[in-house]
Amino acid sequence: MSAAPLVGYSSSGSEDEAEAGTQARPGAGGRPRGQKLPVPDSVLHMFPSTEEGPEDDSAKHGGRVRTFPHERGNWATHVYLPYDAREEFVDLLDTLLFHAQTYVPRLVRMEAFHLSLSQSVVLRHHWIHPFVQALKDRMASCQRFCFTANRVKIYTNQEKTRTFVGLEVTSGHTQFLDLVSEVDRVMEEFDLATFYQDPSFHISLAWCVGDAQLQLEGPCLRELQEIVDEFEDSEMLLRMHAEQVRCKSGNKFFLMPLNFPKEAERRLPQVRVHLLQPPAARCGLQAF
């Protein structure tokens, strides 16, 4: 006995309207003719869509609201340079946050740290892998570099729905522009928005919902900068290394390592390889 596949059907709106004014005649077993058997929920949920992204739930994200609505098959995508915080960096951050909260108590610390190389854009699911491959091709020629981020600055998003306390890049700006130039070329290939014309590269340290720029600028900003300048070994602490670029699309992460500079490659120790010769050759004898 062969098993028939279980398939869920749904009637169209026009069919519903046509049948609404007529009474179905009972068929065998007392069931109205043409009425479909209900499909169990357990069967309907056996085949979830692989393209469906996360649901919108601002309560799970501290009250943050998407800048664009989520639609099935659309994936929010962002290209950035990650920063893995050292213990001393976290100590500095805690000191800054404690002081900033005296002006804006609702400020909270960022969970992870990065420097943006693109705006948040929307990719269709089937574009993700071609987009990432194009990024990898562009990043293949980019080199690692050092930069410094030691200037406290207050930022808001374009909609003024979120405010950020960040550390702005003060050296290495040209290298960041080079990375953005490569990312922008990929964005243009996919007809997506490029990065800002005059970007302020920065690491966001803390954030809050709403526009708190007025409360944080002025005396608060000056005091935060003094904390950074006077923090022990801040000059070395805030000199950082750009070693990789990442792309986040929905819940997927893609890593693109940057190349070592050619000068660094020349400084790497060279290993000499000595070919072993047979004993006869070492003694000047000809081997037969």
C-alpha cells in the first residue's frame, strides 16, 4: 500500500465569496461535498521556510525599532570591522558609562564593538552568497593596518531614534576610506545604498533609545574626553589593529581576513631548505 503525500490546501478569496451564499449538499458520511479535511498543525509546521528571517520584537532588543520593516525573504545586511575588546578597554568603558549615566541614566553598554563600513541594507536571500563573494574578491587586495580611536563623540541614527556614545578614529582614516571604497563598489553592483559621503569612523560604546544628544554634548562630552585622556596607558590601549572585515546578513556571519602588508612579509624569517645529498655525492664520488 503506497502512502499518499500530505499537502495543505487553502481556497482562494474568489472561491470563498462564491461559496459563501450557497449551501453545500452533504456527501458520504455526512460531510458537505467539496469540504476539505483540515491538515494538522504538526504537519503544517514540518516544512519551515529557510528564507524567513527573524521576527520583529522590539522587547527583545531593548526597545530598538527597525529602521525598515522586516519582510519575508529580506535580510538586513551590514559590513563592518570588528574590535575584540581587551580587559583594560572594558575598564575604561565602565568608567565612561558610569559618568555618562549621571546625565542620561538610560544609557546601556554595547554588547559588541565594531566600526561600520556600510549602511544597513536589505538583501534578498538568494543575493547573500553572490554579495559575500563579491566582497571577498574586493577585500582580497586590502591590507591590515593600525588605527587610533581616542576622541569621544556623540552620534544619533538618521531617524533620531537612538543615541550613541562613541570613540572616533583620529588616525588611520585614509585606510578606512580605502575599505569603504571597495565595499561601495559591491553595493553599487547590487544597486544598494553606499556609505556616507563624509563618514566619521567610530566605535560605539553605549547607546540609548531616543535623541539624547543635547544632554550628552557640552559639559558631559568634555568630561568624558578628560577621562579618556587621563586613563592609564590610554595611548597604547586605543591604538588598534584592523585585521579582518565581517559581513552580517540576518543571522549569518561571513569573515574576510585582510592581508599582511608587504613590508611585514619581508620581515618574516625565511626558512632555508637544504637538499640532502647521498653520501657519495658529499664525498665527491659519482654514484652509479
